[in-house]
Amino acid sequence: MRLQNRLHDSFSNLLSDVRLFIERSSGSAVPPSGKEWEALALRLFGFQCRNVPVYGVWCRSLGISEASVTDWKSIPALPTHAFKDFDVSSLDPADRVAVFHSSGTTATRPSRHHHSVATLALYEASLEAGFLRGLAPLPTGGFRFVSLTPEPGSAPHSSLVHMIAHLGRRLSSGEAVFLGRPGADGWDLPLEPALETLVRLAREGRPILLLGTAFQMVHLMDRLAGSGSFLRLPPGSRVMETGGYKGRSRSVPRDELHALIRGRLCLAGDGVVTEYGMSELSSQAYGGESGLELPPWARLLLVDPESGKEVGEGTPGLVRVVDLSNVGSVMAVETGDLAERRGGLFRLLGRAETAEPRGCSLMTP
Amino acid sequence: MNLPNLFLADLGPALELSPTTLRDACFALRRNREDWLLRQRTRTLVEILAYTAEQWLEPGFGFREVALREGPGETGFGVATLSRGLDAFFRQLTVENLEALIVQDLGDVRRLDDFTSTAVEMRGGRRSLAVGPELLVHLTAGNLPNPALFSMVLGLLTRSAQVVKCPRRGALIPRLFAHSLAATESKLGSSLELVAWSHAEPGAASLEEALFEEAGCITATGGDEMLESVRRRIPQGKRLVAYGHRLSFGFISRESQSTYAMKRLVRAAADDVTAWNQLGCLSPHVYYVEEEAEGMAARFAGELAEELARRESTEPRGDLSTGEAAAIASRRTAYALRAAAASAVSERNLSGSLFFETSTSAQVWASEGSTAWTVVLDGDPRFKASCLNRFVYVKPVRGFDEVLRFAEPVRHQVSTVAVAAPDDRMDALSVRLARWGASRICPVGRMQDPPALWRHDGRPALGDLVAWTDLET
């Protein structure tokens, strides 16, 4: 009983310390230092090593103990794949109130990321602070949120929909609108009703923030291009696109997609923002064509797949994210993406697991 | 050695090809074919091929030296891997083998020269001549060079003018082979053309379509998507010989696992995994090990890992792109995690349901500090495609039935199955594999070394290129 209390206490201390870190990072006169970040990361590592069973097993199998890690870069990362096979959580099953699944086809088992009331609140604090940094400056009077995803009631396990719904509640000028619906294999976007709604909202004249996945954006832009039409969004409007294509639309390079969106929706140069997030993490990176950036409470480490060592500027490496706001699961995650650093930002280069050996087309995950 | 500019592909990426250039080239190729190639006897062509191949086997042969010097940079294969693969190919190109191939596919060695009869045809008062297409276009894949080289050999036997389209990063070895043929007989080079571009380049489609217009027959090697796009764009009435990607695996029967036999088998399996760094359709993704007692598959996997480590010192794999290395690194981590979890469950007697959703066992043997080689013993017997580049699965099974059952999802993509089994089981196993859909069954160790007479994906490679003219008397 006493042990339970102590663990519980330590968990809530960590939660509130991370929350404080996020608050101080956003708009405080004295933002927290890198040393503070690292100290908190090491505390969190110790806690997760002891309390997330599969993570403890993983660290031990690598010969790594709590005491042997003295800098954040040596914290072992758990592959996102582990969220599919294992229960990556320190939360008591009775405390779990939400679970986010990775998107994907119905044939594969999704990742599962569990939340309690307290970790969900931290997720929301993190995503909101991150969004405000990533989209700054927001227009006076705010955006009207229009999402191409389904509404939260019909996508309860999507961390993206949860995020958009939360942001909509907190920040949208007028109720957030959801235009998608769940489909047989992912999400569908009924194009004609979506366009009608967009046209109607655009007439109201308030800046719109149009949010959706890259493949939904491609469908919408293809529809507009197919009929040679343009949809003039009100001045100050922006688009936030996220995620990959997963074979559900033609795959368009990011720069091309942004140009397409800007052209069809008559947006300014910085009108399209990319968001990089996943159900396994609680923080998101934001950016434009020049690259992405994580908020100060999450850090990126790029490692050479051959040696496991950190790579230098401009060299492609496997993405590891150390995200302090992942308190109830595991903070250090290897995402399976490839990226390179360019002047403080990073650019995504593709997925490791779908990299095909030359000339071979038979790679199946 | 500087290669003269004999072929369009020699001019490198600076050359801007247009459909008109290609059409003009095809016109010249056809004329040169009429002037010389069509007038040659099979024996002459076979001798030119065999003589050239013999030279390729000589360490001091100029074209071979260039291939081994510049090949690693362009193809990614190490020198030892490359020379082993090329040797295996050129050793097959003998007068005997090429003539035997003609006899096998066409019934008589003179079939491409004169109207001849088999005994059956003679009884029917009939003689036949096999005629190759006027112009043969090959769309080759870049994973390994041998299939492109063999396509050229077949096209020469059928007396066809040929255009070999290579991917940008896969033209060197085909070019060197073409140059070596032209060095043996310059006129032969004048009915052969090589071009290089990548499928995704702007303008690629219009170049390909110009070739399709000119061709009498097209051979294409590649993925389903690429073949489908080719199929759609080929004008009606043109023949397409399509080779889709295939995958292969091995089966080690319980009778083949004596200590002595195992040593030999492990060396042979390492030959299969290291040949062309496992990148060919005939390379193994998985070895199924039939277990009499638990632990046999683990023993095989462990010994294979040791052997692959030795090979890395004599025949290093070479460098990979970051993406390819990352695919290996990610998979290794996934299996290492499963292995750690499974052993934690068994050591500490934890119930699998406590915190693991799956508890299939796994064990990973891997090169340290690099992705050079990986062996994964996977308790999940379902067939799994490897990420290749010397990453192989070993999966225990209780019997051969299980192999067919667990490989069922890839059944229609399987090319080669390497089998180690005693003679008294071999017939039954082979018939079952044949009816199941495997097109080639070979001993372990010979997967990437098919004979020249090999029926490519179960089809007569030479026979599929010719059309017949029957003469009734």
C-alpha cells in the first residue's frame, strides 16, 4: 500500500512537472533551460523503466539500467511497432478512460495508446500549446475550424480527431465543423457536401482553418481541379495537412501538394502548414516546406540505421522522438520514419519499413 | 579502359532522348539486322556468345575489370558478390548449354536456321521454322544484372534486333556485356541498342511508347504496377512476355539435419542468402525447418548466423541506402523486442496475457554495428517477406503440410523452393510443390544459380519469343 502510494505520488509529480514545463515554455518570460528538460527526461525514464513492464524488459535486454543512463540521448527508444503488440502503459487498467489507435487498414492490428483522465488532460495541454506555437500568429478573432475528418463521436479512437475537436472547442470562432465520415477502410470524404459547406462558410468571410489528412486534401484538390474550379477561402485562412497517404489516393510530394492547395484555395505563401503527429506521441511537429519543428518539450534524435549513432546535419537518419508529454506510456519512441536535419528544422524522407530493396515490389509489412 | 560511345546508354544522363531518336535508332537496328544478323547460322551466334562468356571468366578480361571496378559503386554489390554472380552466369553460357536450350525449347538445334522436322512432324509431312521478332524490346529491372544479360542472349539466338531499356542505375553491366559482344563481332553490336532511363522520369512514358510502337515483341520485368502500366500501353496485337516479381523460400526436412549434413546445408543456405545480396526473385526469404524435436530450427539459425558472419569477412555485403538499412534496423528492433518479451515471460513465469498481446517466440542473430546480416528465428510460421540484403527468416514447422499452408498467401508469387530432403521423400514433395504452383525446385545453395535451360517462371524463355512457320508438303 505504501509502495503504491509512493509510485502514485511520483507519477502525479511527473505529470505536474511536465505540465509546468509546457506552460513555462509557452509565453513565460523565463522559459525552462535545456538542463531542466534533460533532468525531467531522466526522471521520466526512470519511472517508465520501472512501471511500463514491456519497456523495462526492453531496457534490460539492451543491458541498460536506470542508473546507467546519464544523458537523454542514451535513453532507449521503443519502436512505435511495440504499441501494436504490447500494452505500453503504466496506467492501471481501471484508470484508463481513452485509447487512441494508429490509423491503418483493418487487416493490421493498430497501435494502442492508453490515457487516464490526467494523461488525457496533459495530452490536451501539450497539443494546444504546440498548435499555438505551430500556427502562430493566429488571426485576431480566430479561425473557424473546418475538419475533413469525421466528428469525434464516430472516430473515438483517433488522436487526430480528438486533437482537432479539442482545439475546435477551445479556439474555433463558431462551432467546429467535421465533413468526413467513417468508411469501410478508413475515412471517407463526401466531396460534394464538403464543398457546399466550405463554400457556405467561406461566404461568411471569417478566416477558416481547414484541417485534414494529406490524402483527403488530394481528393478535395483533385475534385476542384477536375472541374477547373477554385475555392476562394477568406483572407487569413490556412490549411493544416497531416499524415501520409497509405495508398488511398495518389501520392503527391509535399511541396507539390502545398502548391496545389494554395492554388486551388487561393492562399498566401505560408497558408499551408504540415503537422507531424501520431497516436503513439502526445506532441506534434509543425512546419512548412522548409521543414518541421517540435515544441521545446519534445526533442528529435536522428540515428544512423547502420550504427545506431546520431547522424549529423543533412544526413538521413531514423527518427526518434523524446516527448515529455508521454508520461503514462513511453517517452522515447522510434517512429520508423526517416528524416534529415536542416538548420534547426527537420524534413521527413519516408518510411523505413516500406523502403523497398532495389527492383523488388513484394515488400509486405 | 574507356568504353567508346557505341550505344545510346553510353552517353549518360546528359543525353536527351526523344521518341524520334528512338524511332530512328530502331530503323537502323532493323536494317542492320537484315544486313548481317539474319544471315548468320545459329552455330556462329552460339560460338560468339560462348567465346565472349569464356573471356568474361578470365580475371584479366578488360570488360570484367571495369565491371568489378565500377560495379560496386553503381550496383551496390561488393566485388566478391558481383564476381561470384557474374561467374555463375557466364559459366552457363557454353556452346553445349545454348544448343541444348534450343533443342529443349524448339525441338531441334537447327530450328532457327532451316525448316526441320521432329520425328512427329516428319510423320505428318511437316517441317517448321522458328522465327524471332524483327525487333525485340526488353524493359529490364535493376535489382541484379543477370536477367537483362540473358534476355540479350535469347534475342541474339532469335536473330532479333534488340533495344534493352535499363534503369538509370542498372545500365553498367548490360552495357559492358553489349560492348564485349561487339568486341567479339562488331556487326553484332550494330543490331543491338541500349538505353537508360527511370520509369518515373518525366518523358519516360513517351519514350517507352515509341519503343512499343516499333517492337514486335516486348519483354518486361518488374513489379505488378509497372507491368500493368506496360500492358495497358502496348498497342493491340503486340506480344508481351511479362516477368512479375517472384519470391522464393527453402525447406529443410527433418532427415537432413544430421550434424554432418547440417554443416553442408548451412554453408549452402549462406550461399543462397549472400548471392546477389538476396535481391533476386530466386533468393530465399524464409527457410522452413522441419522439427523432430524442438530446437532444430534454432540450431540451424544459429549456425547460419555464424556462417553469414564469416561470409561478411570474405564477401562483404556492401553499402545500402539509408532507407534499406533503416528497414533492416526497424525489423531487427521489432524482433529483438519480441524476443526479449518472450524470454521474460518464460524466465519469470509471467502469464503472457499480463502485458503482452502476442507471445510468439523470436530470436535474433545480427551483425554488430552494421546491418550486414541478420537471421531471425521466428516462432510465427506464417510466411513473411524479408527486407532482403542478407536478412533471412528461419521458421520451425512440424511437417511439410504446414509449409504449404503457411505460405499459401504468397502461393501465386513463388518461384523457387530449395528443398533438402532424402530421395524417398523428394518425389512426393516435388509433385506437391509443382501442383501447388512452385515453378522451380532446386537443392539448397543453388537458388540463385539457375541453369541456362531454366524455364523462367515456368515458361520456356526462348520458346516464348518465337513464332512458328509450318511448311506442309
